[in-house]
Amino acid sequence: MKPLTFSILRLLCDGELHSETTIAQNFDVSRTDVSGALCELDKIGLAILRERDGYRLLDPVQWLKKDMILKHLGVEAKNFHLEVFDTTKSTNTFLLQKAVKGTPPNNISTDAISVVATEFQTNGYGRHGKKWHSGLGDCLTFSLMWRFQKGAHFLSGLSLAAGIAIIRTLESLGIKNIALKWPNDVMSNYQKLAGTLIELRGNMLGPTYAVIGIGLNFKLSNKIKSFIDQNVTDLFSVSGKTLDRNKLMAGLLINLVAILKKFEDQGFKPFRNEWIYHHGFENKLVTLHLPNGSVQNGIVQGAMNDGSLPLKTTEGIRCFSEGTIKLYKAK
């Protein structure tokens, strides 16, 4: 998407009808430029009403604003280096490139926590490289980079702990009946609401850079839903109201950092019981689909201290490591 497109969309967010001529004059471009900038927006889930007299945005975008996020962070704002983009390929990829260099962006303090958020990802992805579908402004998509002194082997269970941060934030906003799905999904009524993606860079013995990507469905359009090959929901459907994206992101950052600090010292163990309490598949018969194409049926029996999933099978208790298993509720 062109910068002009975002500029025009921000103008249209007042919900009023704006003529093509007025828009063109406002940005010192031609009417053809305006038409080109707004064409095919329906493909990314935005409904533009085109009339003879101009354009109207039917469902205005609630934009992410860096100053508002920092305001909601309060005294914690000083701990973050926050960047908000209109568009990027992937927030995880952006921070991974910083991690490879081993230096903080823009010569900021090494104590600052790097966070990148975007309105629209052109190449967002989840586990196993699966495409993450989202439109403009209908998801909360951001990544945070955390530097652990220990090696990657210590970080098993990190995606489970990140899910708890999402649960805590949503519950603080009065949103109930939210559950976790091993190892990295957040669900409502067995429909996916959010997901996390952990990617690591570093040395075997440490330090390790963990880039934690979070995608939270805010208010998905029917167009975007049609691209997704699983049952999904969003915060608007779950809560019945439009939440403040900037306040929500600040809350997620505060809860995520609190969990990361504790995880850094103790790993997943102190979060184990809380995670089990919120796991939507606890004591349920499930089918695990393994990377080699085989499947394993069993009853979920909590979680191990390293975040692996124990199943009660006909052969006894078997444990499966995160990052290699797909989990489906057995029919």
C-alpha cells in the first residue's frame, strides 16, 4: 500500500463524504492518483463507499498511535523503544534482523525493550510458515524482542507463558470465557482469537534473542475471514464492543514484560498451574498430528515444567514437545 493510501484513509476516518477533487487538492495529487490509491481496498477488508460525489469509509479504522500507547504505558513507557509502522512485511522479521546484528536499533539504550507494531503486514506468518491473514486495522499485530542470558534450551514453554499474558490482559478488560490451546493459540468457544510466534537467535549457551510476535483479532471483515482455513473470532464478536487498540496494546506489553522477567529467572514452572487452568483442552480427548504424518490420540493431562504436553494414551503417559505438534479437539 502506498503512503498516499494511508493519508487518504486517515482523512476518511471522520466518516464524512469527501469528494475526489477535494482529496486530490488536499494532498496535491491528481484525481487519478486518488482513485488508484483507493482501488481494491476491499481485498484487505476495508469497505469504501464510492459515490458520484466522492468517497466515504464505512467502518473507520482505529489507528495505532505511538503517543497514545506510551501514554497508556504510564511510568513503564521509558522502558520501551516503540516503533509503529503503516505497513511492513512482518514485525517478527523486522526485529529478527536487529537480533542478528546483535545491537539495539537506532543506538538506543541496551536496556530498552524493542517493540514494533504495524497496521498492515504484507507477509505475516505463524508457526511452520503458515500465512497470517489480516486486513488493515482489524488486528493488533506487534512483536517484542527480549534478550535472555541463557541458551535456547531454557526457553521451552515460552509460547505458553506468552499466552498467559494475553489471557491476563483480556480478563483485566472484563472479557471472559477465553481459553488457551497448546502451544500458542488463544481461543473463544474453540474459535481462534489470537496466536503467538516465538523465534530465537543467538548462541547455544546464550545469550539468546527471543522475538515474540502476537497477533490478536480485533474486528475481522468477512473478506478476511474467507481467506482463513480455520474457525476464527475477534474481540468485537466476543465482547460486543469496540475496544481501544492503543490501550489494549499497552496492557499486553505490561503483562508480557512482567511474565518475561519471571520466566527469565524461573522458566515456565511458575506459570504451569495458571496455564493448565486456562487450557481449553484439559482432560479432553484430542488428536495430535505429528510432523511425520502420524497421529496420536490421548487425553490431555496438564503440562510439564518445560511446556511439553503430556497425553494419557493406551501406552501410558507420553509427552510431546512444543513447536512440532498440531492439536485438534477429537470429534
